Amino acid sequence: MTGTRRVTEAFPWAPIGLMVDTDPTTFGPGAAALAEATGLHFSTIYRYRSDGRIPWKEADRIAVALGFHPGAIWPEWWAVT
């Protein structure tokens, strides 16, 4: 398989949480809007928040949906992708 690289890294939820969690004690409307913008199911977003980690493919998808390159949210992105 040439040109294919497997990245198994996950990235922290915290930077995304700062952008979408209006109240850290609840799972508010920002997360629901994020689920809609990314096409990911609400329960998937909830799981990432609960786990505190986002798999790299979904991290990319979430960053782009928020209008960012993943490397702008997670500086370590450049080292692992």
C-alpha cells in the first residue's frame, strides 16, 4: 500500500470544549450544533466529550466544521499526521 499512512492518534477534547460548551456542567446547544455541522451523531460528540479524546479523522472533521485547520487547534497535529 503506497501512499497510505495509518494514524492512530487521538486529540484532546478540551480545545473543542472551550469553543462549544457553554456550560461545562451540561452538554449544551453548542455540542448539538457541532453534531449537526459535522454530520456526526450527537451521541458520538457526547462520547468524545466524556472520553476527553477525539480520534484523528473526526478531529479533522470537527476542526474544519468550526472553520479551522486541525493544526490550529492542536499544535501536535503536525507531528502525528
